[in-house]
Amino acid sequence: MGFSVFNMKVYSIPSNISADELKSAVNILEQHEATLAYYSCSHPLKKHEVIFDKYEFKLVDKKITYKKLPIRDIHLNASVSPYNADYPDEKLFELAIQSGIYSRFNIDKKLGN
């Protein structure tokens, strides 16, 4: 399924397809003149699985799930308080910029600014 992001034709390739289906998907994307396609998989791609000489496949995002059991009877520091402003202040903007340094949009240099 395709959508438009940053004036590019972007597609998502299902992660549960075989190597042959992946090759077919790449051909279909070419027919649709896709600019960018995301493929999520649980294992690294092997060179024989796709057409690497014609297309560039680059790891730009890793999903990691962290899990922690909740702590009972936690006491918050007195300096912790809810953010009640209607608009983000300068410090919050700086935090947003810092948090995006490793995002796929920043890592994938083909996306540009």
C-alpha cells in the first residue's frame, strides 16, 4: 500500500513474504515508480534474497521492545511535575530535536532535510 510523505511515493513491503515474493514486490514497486519502500524483517537481509545490484537496501531503523515491571509505592521527586502549558517551550523543542537524531528520517540521507 502506498502513501505520500515529503512529496515521495512511499510503500511498505509486508515482512512475512518469501524471498521470491520480495523480488516480485520490488518489481511492482518499480512499475509504480516508488521513491521509497520500507521492509521490516526480523532477520538481516541476505545478498541472495533481493536484487542488490539494482537497488539500495539500507538498515535505517531497529525496533527494540523494552519491558519493566511497575514499581509499587514509588515516591516521585518533589521537582517532578506535570507539563501544563498549551504550547511547547524552548527546552521541549530542544528535547524533540535531540530525540530525533537517530530517527530513520535523520539516518536515511536520501530523504534530505
